[in-house]
Amino acid sequence: MNKSKVLVGMSGGVDSSVSAGILLEQGYEVVGAFMKNWSSCDWRRDQRDAMRVAAKLGIAFVTLDFEKEYREAVIDDMFREFEAGRTPNPDVLCNKHIKFDRFVREADRLDCAFVATGHYARSIDGKLYTGLDPNKDQSYFLWAMKPDVVSRVLFPIGEMKKPQVREKARVFGLDVADKKDSTGICFVGEVDMRSFLQERIPKNPGNVVTVDGTLIGTHEGLAFYTIGQREGLGIGGGTPYYIVEKRLETNELVVASNFHPALYRSELTATQLNWFEKPPFPHTCTARIRYRQEFQNCTITISDQSVVSVLFNSPQRAITPGQSIVFYDGDKILGGGIID
């Protein structure tokens, strides 16, 4: 395997484009790769931007079609989770199955020792760390990658802040220097989530009730709502209501005011665990239950090899089954799991 050759995932955005340029500056043999994962989006525009960057930098460029794998491992799983009443994170699934699994296998085929992406994170001595820009740190989405892959992953912009990345793009003379950041579902983009889900999940109307059992409205189906949600409930006037529970057995959506105790919990359990550095239990550390959340102090205890219990020092708002919890020791990621 060529120890200086790196396959760079190039989305057509500024972060991955600058990552490719930095690696070239550092002396790597760089191959740019655009991943086509979803046809029902404006992927051709992004592919064109990535190709132009590769041409400007003078590097080889390939397009990889992972749509079948993406549909099966990310989209199908996402629909199954929503239908079961949970709220999955497609970015976590995409990183786990596509960017740091299928993409790595493609790097093997192309004789590349490393893969690189434009994530704001750091890989140091086979361990995963937060990105140094607190406003852009994406380590929360990376917890599920295989531990043995981390030593092969390069994050060239992990020590940079976003304005520095855009300025570096201008230095490289890249047209994407001021391109707007992508948002929405990984590789799918901005969609109305309820409409997107209703393409495959039928409506299943039921009652909306308060925590004391008062009927105040109806919903279209539990799959289309998430814990902590306020918008889209169709309940007008008076006190704003937030979803605190989805009762699958009675098909009821339970709501309360924003400060009701039902919206806050100090404990959770997590499954589908992945450890980069498995600590002894019980273990005191910090955790996040959502992207960009401030680090929360907690204690992890293990109930068996596949489940952990987590007790937070302070109650957490809107703990959501299906979402990720990620554990940190300072700026090092210990591992993570799926909230049960």
C-alpha cells in the first residue's frame, strides 16, 4: 500500500476542498473522490464543484457510486427507526457505513494508505479528538466509526476555524471559498422531514394529551414527531406545548410546557456501543446528547456488555430515544451509543 497516498472525500464544499489542498501542500499523493449517494438531490452541481477544485489543484479525481449502500444502510434504517417511534441520526449512520467503511474499502482498492474528509475533528495516535473550533466541532457525528479505522483517517482542517478555512481556500484560488455550508440530511440536503417520511410511512392519527391526560388535539402519526419538538403540533393559542413522550401502545403524543419536569431526565440507558477507549466502570466523564451541546458531567455504569446506564449531574432536556450519546475525556472521544 502506498504510504503517502490519500483518498479525499470531496463534496464540492469548502471544507473538503481545502482539506485536499492542505494534504497536497504536506506532500501527500492526493486522489479526490466524490461520493454519489443520493440521486434525488442536486448532486451534479456539487460533483461539478468538486471536479473544478481537483482540476485547480492538479490532482486525480474519481466519482464513486455508493447509492445502493447508502439507501440500505442509512435511508432504510432511518425509516425503520422513525416508524418504531425513535429519532435516528442519519449523519452518524452515514459516517459509520459510508464515509468510514465503504469509502475506506475503496481506498484499499486504490492502494491508498489513508482517507481524509473535511470534518472538524482530529485523529491523533489512533484516537479521535474534538475539532479545535468549538462552533464547528463535528466529533459528535463520528463516534460510531470502527476504532481500527481511526489511525488511517486524516482531518486536515481539524485544528482550524471556519474563517481560516475560507481564507485558505482563497489562497488556493478556489471558487468554493464562499460557498454556503450544506445542511439537512447527509447527502440528501434540506428536506421537509415530515413530508420526506410520509413518502414511505403511512399516517396513523391519534390523540395529543397533556401529562395529566387532558385531550387537546390530534396528531398524524407518532413517527413524524420527536421529543422536545414544539413546531408542527397544530395546537394554537395559550401556553406553548412541547412533546415529552410518545406512547406507542396507545398511539398518544404527550405534551407539556417547556419547564415541566416531564421534559427533563437525569438518567438514560444506551445500546449499540462503540468504544475507542473503553474505561473502567463506573466512570465519571462528560457527554453530549446532541450536536453542539455543552459538555455535561455524568457517570457511566455498565449493566452488561451491550448496555450502559448514564446518570447526569444535572437534568437533561428532551432526552430522545434513537439519538446518540457521545462520551468524552477532555477533548478525547471515548466512545458512544444510541439512546434507548
